[in-house]
Amino acid sequence: MNNSPTITAEEQALKSLAEEVKDYQDSKGLSDSALCKKFAELGSTKTYKRILDGDFNEMDVERQTLAYREAIAQIKAEIEAGEIPEPTYDDFPDYITTRQAVVAAMNESGTDRLVMVQGPSGSGKTTIGNLLRKRWSKAIATEADPTWTRSVYVMMADMIRSMNPIERDNSGQIPSDINERKNKILDFFKARKRILIIEEAQHLGIPGLDMVKTLINQTETVIVLLALDTLMNKLERVVAYEQARQLTRNRLKERIKLRMPGKDWVGEFLKRRGVNFVDEKTANTCALNLASDAESYGRWKFVNLVCRQARRDSQGAKMDLEQFIAAQQAVIKTR
């Protein structure tokens, strides 16, 4: 018997808009948080997930519909305008180190199948996760949020949402019973050796860490945790010391701490993002200056923003030092 509430025509229209946004999100490989930061009209990640799930309880559907239509308009304008093709990053050292750790975990006969990737915001964690998904079709990704800290029920719903839609029941709804959710997840990961990538893993909390341990114990899953280093350290040392210790002492394959962008790779990034300079000396000086400021203003995210500003300012022409510094300063003023 299906006890799920009836969705009105207006609510279904809003859900369809959210699904259109989801198609764009998947095509770009954006996390929920990155998507909602890019299009503020979508609201919080929690609101976005609720609309996708058809949960409209106490929601202003008319206001959200107008907001989501505006987001769709921006998405269509972006597609029509076109962008420089995203360069490849699969030769970046941090990704190579992570990929090698995942391969080692996949070949592990025991329980050492946890790979932890830690770094501050903007250090490349999301990019690494996207590259892993492109490298292995059996890799799936989900994103933790603060609600995971105390609720494994919510965690399970988000995990099922990240699984292939065929894993949901015939009504298209995620099971309401917690044991049914757990069994569905375990069955999914037992059927095939998979890679589970959890972004924002600092939000796991005690229930989430226990669920990770269960997946490692009962399946052959390789789990990659992408987390902010400072908050992950707090989770391990204060919030969930015992649970974290059980994972890191007995199930950890490798812990990778992401480095700050250095001059050489910043220079390479500038080339790949289509920023050209009048000569090699200018290119090296600009890369050095940019790498020095990246620590304070957002790391790789800051570097990428400066690249976009420089391309707009140069309009395809080669830049000198003064022009590039002006572009860099323009971005700093927005931080």
C-alpha cells in the first residue's frame, strides 16, 4: 500500500524544474554545495534535495518555482554562451597519489579499503572526486551535510539517491523503513565491487562512521572520504574518537593531505585555462605571484577565478605583468 502524499500539479512542475537542474549538475560533475553556490536561487542543498524527493511540506511552492525558473534561465544562458572546454587534470600529482591509493585498496584482500583525502577549501578535493568517477564507472559519489552528523537515516536516503535510479522501488520513492534502506544499500554494494566517494566527509559523525565501517566489513567496497582537514581532525579527536580510531587503525589504506598549489602547477593551469603572456619570463612571474596569493584567497578556486578574469580582460590577446596583476587584484576585491 502506497502511503506517500499526493503531489499537486504545481509541486510536480517544481520537481520537474529541479530534475532539469539535476541533469545540468550531472553533466558538469558539480556537487550539491557547488551547484547551490553557483545558482543562489536554488536555495540550500537541503531545499534542493527536498524538491527532488517530492517533499513540499510547508514549502512556498510558488516562490520556489519562480526561483528555479530563474536558475534554469541562467543555465540556458550559460550553455548558449559556451565556455572554454574544461582542461584535464589527471596528471596533477595529488590526483595521481589518490588514484594509486584507490588501486591499492581495490587490490586489498583484507579490510584496508579506506582512502582519506584531506585538505582546506579550494585544495582540489571535489576535482579529485570527479576524476575518480570518470576513471571508474563503478564509482558513485554522495555528499554529506550537517544532517548526517546525527542521522544515519538521512545519510542512507542520500546514498540511495546517488545510486542508480533502478535501485529505488517501483514508486520512485526511497524506502521509509530504516532497515529496508540499510538492506538496499548493502545489496547494492554486495552485488559488485564498487568505489563509494563521500564528499564533505567531516559531517559523517558517529552514525556515519559506523555505516562506513559496516560497508567495509560486509562488502568489498572501497571508500574514499573527501574532507576538510581541520573539521575531520576534530571529528577524529573529539566528536567520534573511538569510531574514527576503529577505521583509521584497522581499515585505512592511505591518508592523503593535499598540498597548496605551487608555481609550476599554477603556471601549467594558466596555460590550460587559455591565459597567454607576452613572454616566458612574464608567465613565470605571474604564476609565482598567483601561487603566493592563492594560500590566502581560496587556493585552486582562487586560481581558477583569476584565470576567468584574465581571459575576460585580455579578450584573447597576450597579457603583460601589469595587466595580469590588475586581473588578480580585481578578483581579490571580491573575496
